[in-house]
Amino acid sequence: MFGRKSDIFFVGVALGAAALGLMTAHADYRIAGAGPSLMEKAALVERLELTDLCLFTDARYARHPSVADRHSAFQDSPMSAEHFPSGTVVLPPPHLCPQ
């Protein structure tokens, strides 16, 4: 059916692109249907004055990056390696980044 290996590659890329397009369309459809629910949740967050979302549960400086201090990742030693994988994913808060 496929004469060359590149044909298999291009069919795979086309199927992946089609799957990505379908996932995007499905997400748009679900967001449009959940509009009233999202507005209700946003009002609840504002009314209860909730803080930032807890992104990771492993390190205190990765839970709420907006309130992390500059040296909390190196609390054991300045030359210590990163203990938690989330520390390599989360950027420091903007107010701690040198400009």
C-alpha cells in the first residue's frame, strides 16, 4: 500500500494533525457549553477571595510561585541540586527575575 517509508511518515503526520484539530474543536465545544458554570466558579473564587492555584504538591516554593522567595529552592545548601522535578518547570515569579 505504501511504496516508501516517507509515505508512512506523512500519513502519520496527517493523522496526528487531524487528531490535534479534533481535540481543539472538542475543547472549544466543551468551553462554550461550560460558560455558565465557569462564570459561577469565577464568582465563587472572587467572593471567597481564594489565592493562587496550587500547581505542585512537592515543594513549598513550587506550590505558590507568586509568594516564593529567591533562595527557598537552595535551603539545604547553595550548591545543592534541585530535589523536586517541579522546580525545573516553574519559573520564578516576575518580581524576583532580574531585568
